[in-house]
Amino acid sequence: MTTIHSGVRGLTPPKRRLCAPVVLSLFLLGGCAQDGAQGVSQSIAIQLWGEGQVAFGIFVPSERLRGERGPEGERLPALYTAQGGAELAQNDLLDYLFLNLEGSYDPEAISAISGGLGHEGTAERKTLLVRIPPISTDGADVARARVVEALERGADGVVLPHVRTPAEATLAVSFFVDAGADVWSPANPSGTTIAMIMIEDPGALAEVRAIADTPGYSVLACGIGSLTGALGGDQAAGEAGNQEVLAHTKRVDVPDIITANSDDVARRVEEGFLGLLMRGPEADDAIRIGRVAAQR
């Protein structure tokens, strides 16, 4: 099984840069786009983060018509197709796609979007992140199997939401070890897989330092909407928690992803978030604003 490495220290906001030894390693490896240990080239978001740059992405939109119901009036699940993935692949503004399967896990959706993106290990392909249900939903064995399956079906990374404790963070990382994944981190710049952990609960926020210090993951983020809801709708407290998570990602030198829109994307870039995640018909406009702020 592939060994997963932890991050290194010392990035400088708002545009975080890898320290000299890591940059030297990148040159020795022939650049971020070259083949990793498993012979798979790195996707775009990993290449950008390896250079300390901001990556922009969107939630993959469902292709189901809004309000569409089944023959008995039942609510229908989200619909994702290879054609939809192919259309997203043509959008040059997008560095990564975030396929949210937290509420309803659908492995065929991963295959469809991955296939549409043309995920065949080629360089310059958009990064596909897949969010699966929390470990607490169906248990560790099911979550582990979903991580393995998502990667086998073409995901570049898997997102574990609602990680509640340092022990659960360590468990989440072990799923990628079991999958034989070569997890990218600033300490392993040739890695090709993203292991993303989300803090979304007050109890987890209280242990954010220990969770952030967990070795072997790629991205740490605060699910600010869920955290705010868990804090009784206190937006100020939710934002304070979000900023605390961001501070720890800077401390351990891993990217932090946050949702954004046209009104706040430039501020989020300046604050030091390295992943900006948009949704809806205004996403492209927000990304254009963010790219200017990020000098991309």
C-alpha cells in the first residue's frame, strides 16, 4: 500500500507558496503535471495548489429539471450524465468540479461525470472531487468502500464531511491507504489523489488543532453552512469557526476550500483560501472576479 505523507509548515498568506525544499522537489520531478508514483498525471487543482495558486470550481449541477416529479408525484434524485460532464469539461474557467453525493450516494454519477470529463490520466484535466456521506451515516466499512469505489470510478479526490474527532480524521485517512491511493500533500508533491476532510460540527471545531495535525490528508475545510446551523444560526460564530479552520490550514500548509459568490469571492481570495467553490448560473461571473483577485 502507498504511504501517505503529512504536510510541511510555513506558507505566507494570502498567496501561499511552498517552501524551497518542496519547490526543488517539484523541479526534480519534472513539474506538477508529470506522472506520479502510480503513473497517473496530476489534475489541474493539484498542479495549482502545488504552486500556491488559487483553484476555482463549481458544484456539479443536476441535469434534472427543477421541480420535476416522478409518476406518483415523488421527488426524483439528482441526475448526472456523461454529456453534462463533457459540457463542463469545455468551460476553461473551471479548475475543479465538486460532485456532492453526501445526501444520496450514487456511484453511477461518478462514472458519468468522470467519463464526460475524459478522465484517462491525461494532463490538464479538471479535478473531480466527490463528496460522500459522513462516516457516521452508514459506518466505517461502508465509507471505506465508497472511497475505494469513487477512486476506481474516476474521482481525483474524495471528500469526507462531518469529521468529528481526531480519531475519525485518522480513520478517514486510512480509507485512502486501503485504496492504495498516492495522496497529494505539500510533503508529497508528486501525489495524484486528494483526501479532503471537512469540519462542520461544534465538537469538531473544539478539536480543530488536533484534526489539522492528522498526517496524510490533502485539504481541510469548514462546512460553514452546516456549522452555522449547528451553532443555532449564529452567522458570526460560524464565520469565526471558518476563520479558525483557515488559520490551521495555513499553519499546516494545506489548502482550504470555501463556498463563494460574486460578492465575497475577492475577499475570500485575499483571506488566503486556496479553493473557491461556486454554484448556480452566476458561477462563471464569480470566478472571473476571483481570478482577477488571484492574479490568474
